[in-house]
Amino acid sequence: MIRYRALRPDVSPPLVTVDEEEYEVVREQGEPLGAHGVFLIDRFEVAPAHHAAFLADWDAARAALAGRRGYLGVRLYRAGPSFLEVGRWSSPLMVHRARELLPPDPALYQVAG
């Protein structure tokens, strides 16, 4: 089980717990695990009929991010119709520099002790 704590007090949820017994890892790239860096966490609700299209789009987006400075890796989990993406970056600055490829005002986390 991995716990992530939000870097900013206005981020919701302030704490994210990933229990790998509840989620299936469906994609992994680079080095997504580690105690250092920051983590961008996104949840997606995708109808089962659209899973294949979602994964194809997700793969294309990750390919674009893979070459960005500060990008360390990502892991995509699935539980039912929900997907949970945990992307690891070297610092908030590197996330900021890649902002055109990321959601606006991304929620950043760090591993909680």
C-alpha cells in the first residue's frame, strides 16, 4: 500500500492511498515508484466499451511525455471502470514546464511517510 499526501492544502483529496491488491496494473513506463520526486495523480471513469480507445489515447499521451525533462515514469491502474494514473516527476518545476501536455492546475503529491 502506498500513501500520497498533497503538496498544497487546497488539493482534493488531500491523501490518496493506492492498495495494489485492489487495482490491476495495466500500463507502466519508466520508474514510477520511489520516495523522491512529486506525483501527479489522476482518476478517470471510462465506460467498459471505451477502454480500448482510452488506452490507445493514454499510450499516445505518455509517449509524448516520455521525452520531457524531469519525467520519471508512470503507472496506470484499473479497478472496474475506473483508471488511476500515478505519474512521477523530478520536481514541481518540471511538471510546470510540461503543462501544455498535462491537465490544468495538476494535483501534485509526495509519498507520505
